[in-house]
Amino acid sequence: MKTVRIYGPGCKRCAETEAMVKAAAERLGVDVQVEKVTDAKSIAMAGVMSTPGISVDGKLVHAGGLPDAERLDGWLSA
């Protein structure tokens, strides 16, 4: 199981990013646990300068804007 954290204040892009992660995981058959991080201090400590941010198994892989679907697939299947 992969742990995916989505960093952001809970905006529309953050919700869309969460939906994209869940859809990609289902499509790829990857078991994921999605956690939302909305605390500004925790977001900054994770190194996210622009939201939404995504980390997979503790590694920050994306920050700022919606992720590219192809790259998202790669992060989840790695």
C-alpha cells in the first residue's frame, strides 16, 4: 500500500487532485491511502511552496497546480 499525501488548504484544485489520485490508483490497481494535509505549518515543513502538493511514500513528487495524468500514473506505479 502506498501512502499519498495531498498538501493544500482544501481548495477546488486540492479536491480535484485527490480525485485524480484515487482514479489513477483504481485504474492502475494500486492500493493507496490518501491523506489530506491542510495545516499551513505542516505544508511548509514538507517543502511545498505552491499547492496542491503531492507526496508518495514520504517523497514530495509535485507542487503547484494539477498534476499531469501520465506523471501521476508513474508516481503511483513506481
